[in-house]
Amino acid sequence: MSSSAAAVRWLSVDQAAAILGVPALALRRALQRSARRCPDGSTHAHIDGVHARRFGRRWRVWLDSAWTEPEKAVRRTG
């Protein structure tokens, strides 16, 4: 496994919502509104650097580095 693949950590909606500072219900509803069915049958949602994939009845969320490492994102844009 490559180091970049090992660095990716899928979060629950509750964990991601805590990092983002929003209610879990609001994040879950936003994911549902932006959900798209892919040709392989999976369901994905993408919102402003928040990527999610449906796994059974639950969402698994991955956050871009701008959300997990904000000081690096600010340096790149500012």
C-alpha cells in the first residue's frame, strides 16, 4: 500500500461533521441532495472538498486537505 493510500481515512458522518463544525444531520442531508449514482452502481457525493461514498445505508466521508490541514490551504491561496 502506498503512503498516499494509507493516509486516506474514511470518516463517519458524525466524525466529519465534528471536524467541519456542522450538525451531522445537516451534513447527511447535504450529501443526500448532491448524491449521484455512478455507472458501477455506487453512490457518490461531492461538496466543496467533502467527498462521500454510500456504503450500504451509511455514508463514508473523506475530507480534502483544505479541511484537515487548513494552515497549508491558507498558505497556498494567500
